[in-house]
Amino acid sequence: MTSERLPSAEKPSGQTGRFAAAFQILENAIAARAFPGCAFGVLFGDEIVLQGTLGRFSYEEDAPAVAAETVYDVASLTKVVATTAAAMLLVRRGQLELEARLGELLPGFLVGRAPGDLARTVQLQHLLAHNSGLPGYVEFFRTAATPAALFQACLELPLRSAPGTHAEYSDPGFILLGEALGVLIHEDLATWTRREVFQPLGMASTGFCPSPAMRPAIPPTEEDSTFRHRRIQGEVQDENAWVLNGVAGHAGLFSNVPDLLRFAGAIVRSAGSAGSEENPSLFDPAVLKQFAERQPPEGSSRALGWDTPSEPSSSGRHFARHSIGHLGYSGCSLWIDLDAAVAVVLLTNRTWPDRQSQSIREVRPLFHDAVREAL
């Protein structure tokens, strides 16, 4: 597989021009302490038309300024950039059947369950679509001190509803999905995605578990006063992922804007064609189309792994129905309009210093609207 590299971005010489409104929205957000800094980029077709940064790592005056290459904890973008991407490739290669039952890959999921227990009907596609019946979030880390203990607690979760009947965005579902994919690939998700996804796309700054030497160059996510009792910087913020040694299907990935634009570019090209013989697409167009379709029940915005624009949507008013994206708890987002061939990446550490600010909910749609209107 050859590398799918994008052209170098033209960094704006000033905060003027057609994207001035988008810059102003982010400047206002920083002034209002929605987040201390951000990095952002826009892909249009096969060209990066905007890549910029604003602000600092934290609110201290001597904090480092955010740079174009700054790596962030992208939180639940892990679900699409790593876990869903892996699932898409495995489907393309015939190694993954979406109808496969979770209990066949993870027999521990069935231990202690009655013969008629609905858990026996959970399929991998239910985990991807967030309609498995598993709960949305569980603080496993409060009682599970080891990866084995946390995984066991996840296996033993009861279902809240019959698979396919109710949509509830589920971190435990993606923890189990990541483990199930590990059974199929015979290695951990971090190693496999680095070799099969990130390296082919030239995503050299993307991966799990940054080295201690890299940590000072990564914006901090919070001053943790309740669990780890230290500044969280360069290690995964999500506590359950941290107990899982930083590698999980739901969180743990670190990346930057240039890399995520490369990833988005691969998706955009696959949405248009299968690529050329010289530069084949990493993702199969038919598989991408399948993964981009909304899943049951009626009214859910969830596709397979991906989210789609809802009403209202963090993507704003101009991303078409045939768009896919995802958010990250730390304040990151990726939205891709498959029809218009537009992708927008916004990376922030909005949880600094204490997770309290929710202003990102207002900033995201305004920023996306300003970008789309500028295009």
C-alpha cells in the first residue's frame, strides 16, 4: 500500500481573508476560556485550504503556544481513526463479518448468562452502531485496578435493551469491540493500526501511549484532583483507557491536524473512487458506503462507528446528510462531507483545567458554519 500523502498546507499569513470569520470565532472562544488553544485544518477536495493555530497549551502566560504539529489527546476520535478504521479494513479483507456474534470472539461475554439471554445475540455491528444494549458509560476504574479486572467487569455488564432496538452511545461497547478485533488480528490494536493504517497514510505523529519524552509537547487535559492526583499531560485522560494501559477501542489515541487531514483525505478519495493503480485507496468505496449508512433504530444518527449530522449538529448547518464524523471528550472533532469532499478538523483541550467548560458545544457549529460559508 503506497502512502496517501496530501499537499503541504498553506499557512495563512494573517487572520484575514475568506476564513476571517472562522478565526474570529476561535479567538472569541479562547477569550471566553472555552479552551486555552487550538489547532485546526480544512481539506477541500485533495487540497488543504486552511491550517492554523491559536492560543496556548494552558491559560498561563508562559505556556507554550500551539503549533501546527502539536499533538493532542483526541479522546473518542479513537473510535473512528483507529477502531472503526481497523474494522473497515478487516471487512475489506474478508477477515471480519459484521454479523459475527461477540460471544464467539469473546466467550467470556457469555459466561454466567442464561441460554436465552439477549447478550448471546449481540453482533459486532451492534457495537459499531451503539445499539448493542450495553450502557453508555461505567466508571470501571473506581474498582478495577488492572486491565484484566476492568475487561472482566466489562464482559459481565448486563444489557439494558435488546440489541438493535435502542441507541445509546457506549464506551463499554467499544472497549469490547477493540478486544474482539484484537482476537481477529492476533495483536494489540496499537501495533496493528500503526502498521496497517497510520504508516500507509503517512500519519507519523499518530499513535497510542506517547513516550515520556513527548509529554511536554502535548497540551495538558486537566488537573486531576480525584483519581490520579496530578496534571494529566501526554497520557490518556480517559480513566478507563488509562487502566487499560492507554490502549483501548474507545479512547487512547494521540494525533495532530496534519495527520488527521491525511486520514480524512483517504476517506474523501475512497468516497469518490477506488483510487488509481499507482495510489490505491486504503479504504474500499463499497465498505465506506456501508459504514456511512445510519443504523437502527429509527431516529439514531449513528452509522457503523461513525456519527452523522443530527438536528442540531456539532457539524453546523452545512454538512450534508451524507457526512460522517465524530467528537472527542477532550474537545476534538472531525467532520467529513462525503458529497462535497470537505473535511474539517478542530483540536482543543477544552477540559483544561477541570472539565467544567461546556462552551465547545456552541463553538463547534459556529466554526463549522463559518468554514463552510467561506468555501
